[in-house]
Amino acid sequence: MIDAVLFDLSGVLYTDDDPIPSALQAIDRITASGMPVRYITNTTRSPSASILKKLEKMGFAIRKDEIFTAPLAVKKYLIEKNLSPYLLIHPDLEIEFSDLKKDSFNSVVVGDAGTAFTYENKNTAFRLLEQDCPLIAMGMNRYFREKDGLSLDAGSFIVALEYAANTQAVVIGKPSPWFFRTALQSVNCKAENAIMIGDDFEADVIGALDAGLQGILVKTGKYKTGDEKKIKGRAECVGDISLAVDWILEQ
Amino acid sequence: MIDAVLFDLSGVLYTDDDPIPSALQAIDRITASGMPVRYITNTTRSPSASILKKLEKMGFAIRKDEIFTAPLAVKKYLIEKNLSPYLLIHPDLEIEFSDLKKDSFNSVVVGDAGTAFTYENKNTAFRLLEQDCPLIAMGMNRYFREKDGLSLDAGSFIVALEYAANTQAVVIGKPSPWFFRTALQSVNCKAENAIMIGDDFEADVIGALDAGLQGILVKTGKYKTGDEKKIKGRAECVGDISLAVDWILEQ
């Protein structure tokens, strides 16, 4: 029995600035079925308002309260713990954290900072970790797909800092079980009755299985041949989001 | 019985541009004793000629053939394997590799590239690794000491690439047993009769022990309180190079 569906965004609904063929119709169908849906993303190069605007522009009918982003989850965590973070994040994301205090840093937050991953910035982060500041990760994704190929995502920079400072990050985005469950709480659904659709076999599918959900891996976005063989558990692998929605509606 | 001594350079003989107090005299004493010595370094921000010049300028009487650098060992490896490398290295080190072919890359070499560790350069390296190019590491050091504090060394950037591309680097510098043994072969000494003096408990001391040597950790350079507790085996820990030489000459 499936009571709620979680979708990843990039690589599932769209790649770069274009919707994946059949994704618009797939979202319309799942919405029309009355099934509660949430969108959970580790995309950390844009604030949530920009993501929503981008989805609207592409023609997706998605509400603000349906989207859960790793940066917003991190922000909530920082406020709860009263932390003042050194932000190693993408310049476009800084606006999401503009109202947080950022003096006398007592923590380090890392997202996909892109070109802001300079040696100097990483060394600043490293020296704070050496002072026992906690390391907070927006995700552990290895790579994401761009128009011209795969590109390094936040995960690799986080393991670099973990290695240098001999520490371990607190992961707030996917594959943190807490992140999946927070999204499900908003639709009052238990993990075992929910399913996650994603193109990242680790962060999306294995992460979901570890959190008690079912999972569907789609062969769009960053999918690489054979990824499905690395998954063990209650998971399917289908061509794209439209086939994933078909599978769900058939259950 | 000790028949040969290997010294690390940075943090043992000098920090930044200054010799460590008593290091000049310590090297003079070990040289006068007739004990064969070699200097093995993972320093990858300067070519070997510059390192030698720097040592001379500081007053150390060290010959060119006594120095084994990770970059020169990597160069030998590349030539032997007929590899054309994408070099993710410090701009000052490029001259060491200027006579190698560097077109249609079929391998990736990573040293402590410093500010050349841009997102773009790392992504270029990552995409080559995704094409199954081998990853060759000049060392796995986590950090080194600079005037204003500890700084990120090559090791953290290598684990980042290993993680993203799901691969494992071939390590050519310390702690590769091959690197220690190559230096010892030049003085015709077996590993069990040799000792390594270093400030890095992992690359220098644990590396040496794993290669069958003895080791001495010195409390200068990048040494951090308690590092000696992380070492198991035939190793000593003393204040500095002068006390290390005392210990060796007493054996």
C-alpha cells in the first residue's frame, strides 16, 4: 500500500532548464489521483524560491509547501542548535541564510559551492574543524549531471574535510533518514507506506530504503548503467518518472 | 642495528624558510658519523632543484642524490607506464614535468596543488577518472604546517576524487612502501636495518613501520599532542631532530 510519494527534482522532473519528456504529464496524473506528494532535493546551488520559480516556468503545478530542500533543513537545524556557521556554499544560495548570524563561527556548513570551493575557502573550513567546530553537510552526493557531463557534487568536498580534520559530518539532506521522515510527517504518512523516486541510487533510493521507505530508481539524470545492481531491498528500476508513476498507480 | 637513516624534510629540518634550531648541527653530526642518510619528502609545491637550493641556503650540506621527492618518483612511474597525465599540481611544480607528453590524457596526477585546486580543475580530473583513467597520488598527507596554522595537503583532495569517481589512487610518495624501499636501495640497506625520522605520524612513521623500518616521530612541524599514541610498533617519539640523532647514535 502506497500512501505518499516523494520525488527528487533534478534528473527526475528536469535536467538543467528543461523538463524531462513526460514529466509534466506524470506529475499531473499523480496529482489528479489525489495521492499526497512531496519533492525533496539536495540541490544546493539555488534558494528554494528560485527552484519553485523554475518549476513553475517549466509548467509544473507544485506548491511551495510541497518542496523540502536540504538548505532549508540545514537552516532549521542551525537555528535549533543556535549555531553561527561558516558557509561553504554557492554564492546564489547565500540569500537563503542571509538572516542568520555569521560572526565568531562555531560550525561549518557545506553545500555544492561550485566555484566557491577555492583552496582558501576550504582551508578556512578545515581550520575551524581543527578547532572542533561541527561539520554540517547538505548531502553526500558524489556528482550531478550537467549538459556537458557529470560534475562534482558536495559529497566529495565533505569527505575531503572529514579526512583532513579526522571528523565526521552531520548529514542533513538525503540520505539522512530524518530528512525523508520530515517530509513524510507533513503528509502524516509512515515510512513503510511511502515511496521515493530518484535518479541517485545512493542518496535517493538506498537512502529511502534505509529510512524504511520503498524506492524507485529512474534511468534519467545522473543514472549510470548498472546503478540498480547496487541496490538491495524493496526497490524498482524503471525508465523515467512517467513509468514510475504508472507503477505506483497500478499498486 | 641501524645501518641507514631516512629523514623527512619539512617540519623536521625546517619550517617555512627557517631551519629548526639544532637541525643543522644534527645533520652535521649524523653525516660525520659516516651513517648513510637519505631525505624523502612528499613536498609537492616545489621542484627538487628548488628544494635543494633552499636546503643549501639554510646551510644544510645535502647532496642531490640524497634527496628522494614524491614528484620525481611519480615522474619515473609515469615514464615507465608510458602515461600522459593530467596534472593537478602546484604551478611551481610544473617545470618538473615539462618534458613529459601531456596530450590526450590517460591518467590523473594529484599533488598539493594549492590554489590550483579550483572547482574546474578538480572537475576535469573527475571526468577523466570517470573515463577509467588511473589516479596517481603524490602522497596522502592530510595537512601541513604553515606560519599561520595547519593547511590542507594533497591527501584530502585525493580522497575527494576517490569518493566521487568510486576509485582508488595509486599512492607513489609516502606512505607507499615502495617509496621507502627505493630510497633504501640506493644505500643498499634492508628495511629492518633502517629508521625513518618524521613529523607526520601517518605518512612518515606508520608508513615506515608498514614498510618494515623503524621510526621516530619528532615533536616539531605538524606534530600534534598525542600523535605518538596513534602509532603501534618499533617507534620512538622525541622532541626534535637533534634528540632523534642522539638516540640513533647511541644504538
